[in-house]
Amino acid sequence: MTASPMTDRGIPELCAGDRLTRDEFERRYAAMPHCKKAELVEGVVYMPSPVSQQRHGGPHLLLAGWLSHYLAHTPGLDAGDNATVRLDLENEPQPDLHLRRVRGGAATIGSEGYVEGPPDLVAEVAASSASYDLHDKLRAYQRNGVLEYLVWRVDDRAVDWFELSFGRYQPIAADGDGVVRSARFPGLWLDVPALLRKDLAAVLERLASGIRSPQHAEFAARLRGDSADH
């Protein structure tokens, strides 16, 4: 087996396909400040290729705008973009986006500033169904209790949105207009046809309808109450 190249600190570099513990993954990652993204999924190192604007950068921005708009109108939530998440000893992904309840959720912010535990919702942009986002990473999120998992398969022109039910991911069905509604975040509605044609204005208009719903008002009031109790 060929030895990994060494960093200028005398620590082996991360290489895609390495099988490492989380502690060793973090040690090598910290020694490579030039490395912008690496993930440990089921004990295996993944290092994504340079990001394409059409297949990742643009879609990522659209999803971030949608999720940020919901965050702005819903108290008691926190979100992240490419933040490291310590799921367990074999999984330390950097999901494209995540959303979590500040009070009552399973994820917290640890002493080192990392997300510790499963966020309530994770969203990823993938090229296709062949991506590890719908295989090893899905299994890791499922096993660790990420309540909802959304994957935009750009090449396939499809969005998969799963809800954790009895320990297994089940698809959340769209309505007749192609709108998917979060099971855990009332008012978080996604107009999938509008997203696929990259019509952000229409995506936000549909989301605004969800935010005006009685269900969202009740959810927001409950979150405000939780915050007031602490």
C-alpha cells in the first residue's frame, strides 16, 4: 500500500478512500488548511471534486435562499452551510445545508464550535441517484436520527425528501401541484417544479404561503414558548 503524502507538519494528508477513525480524520483535516471540504462517511474519507456552477453551486444557492427565508420567519431555529457535523465515531459529514431546533433538538453546538449530533433536517445537492448522498450518507443520516433528509438530484431533475419513521426513511409525497411539505417543520413548503426550473421567486412565493399557514403560526408560537422557558 502506498503511504499517504505528508503535510508540512509531518502529518499524513487526507486521501479519498482512506479508512480512518474520526479523531484521525480530524487530525489530518486540521493539518490541511487548503482543503475546503472533506467528509468522513461510514469510516471512509470522501473529498468532492471541484464544484460546478450548474450542477452544484447554483442549485446550492437556491436551496440556501429557500431555507434562509424560512429561518428568517421562524424563531428558535439555527441553520448552517457546509458546517462540520459530528454524527458518530465513523461519520463527520459537511452537509450542504442543515436546520436544527435550538431547544429540544438532538444537535447541539459543542465546545469546539462543531455541530454535535444529528440536525433535524439535512439538505444535499447531488449529481444523480448514483451519488453517495443517496447511499452511504443516507444510511448514516438515517441511523443517527436525522429527522428529514432532502436531496436535489440535479442531473436527474428530481428532488427526494425523506422523513424518518420508525428508524427508516420514508419518502414525503408531493401534492398534485408538485409541492412537498415538511413533516417536522410546519410551513416549510417546497415547490419542486419551480425549483427544478430554478425559479427562485416562485419557490419563495410558495414558501410564503406555508409561512402564513395556521400550522406555522402554531409552530412558531411553540418555539417562542420553548425559548422563553430557558
